[in-house]
Amino acid sequence: MSLSFRPILSALAASLLAACATGAPAPAPGVPAVVTSAYHGDAARPAEGRGWVRTELYFATGRWDATPEDAAAAEQRWLDFLDREVTPRFPKGLSVIDVYGQWLPPGSDTPSRLRSKELVVHHPDTPEQAAAIEAIRTAWKQETGHLSVLRSQLHADVSF
């Protein structure tokens, strides 16, 4: 039986080799012939970014079982905070992800289930950037009365 597949396999192999030999089609007018994931020669965006970190902050924004009205108010409060405290400190870019979170408050046997936001910022590992992150955490705790804002930080090699 395997002998009957040889002509099919031979034809398939020949087709694949022919496709590889013809190369890629010519790019459209105005499109570079070679496209990479990095902007080369752009001083504002180096090809490689060493000495950067990925900082993640986790903000509780309200109870998981909040009424639609309370959830909408919490979302608006978050957006106002983002515009006022976060974006001015990191105007070049950031990401916000809706997450479910829970934690066990001191002295409690039942975890608090919370609507939360994960803020992700890639930035140079400098004292100024670290101070900006801490200012955001402090501002949220002062505004909401929350005990903490979880911070996680990893070293990152980035390319734009």
C-alpha cells in the first residue's frame, strides 16, 4: 500500500520545492522589501532596549458582585484616575487589563472577591521611573483607602 503513495508524495515534494524556489512576491509600492519587528535608525525607538523592566500593578476597583450602577461608577473612577495619575507619568504607552482578583484581608476567614485592573508598563529601569510607579500606587491607596496595590516587576529586553 505504501507504494501507491509514492507518486503523491513525490508530486507534493516537488510542488513545495517549486514554491520555495520562486521566492516571495514583490512588495506593494511604498512597502519596504524587508520588514522586521524593530524600527532601525529611529533614535526615539532603539532597535533593542536592555535595562528595561515590565511593571505590573494590580488595583482593586470594586466588589465582584457589585450592582451595574456601582460597577459603572467604579469604572468611571478608574478612568479618571488613569487620566489624572497614570497617563501623565507614562504618556508613551501602557496597557490595562480587566482581571478578577481575590485576597484574604487581615483577620478574615473569607476572601474578598474583587473587580480589578492590571496596569502593565514597560519602561527603563531608572530611579525616576520607579518613583513614578510608587507615586501611582500611593495615589490609589490615598484615593480609595485600600491597604495595598500589588506590584510585580520583571527585567525585560524590549524591541519596538
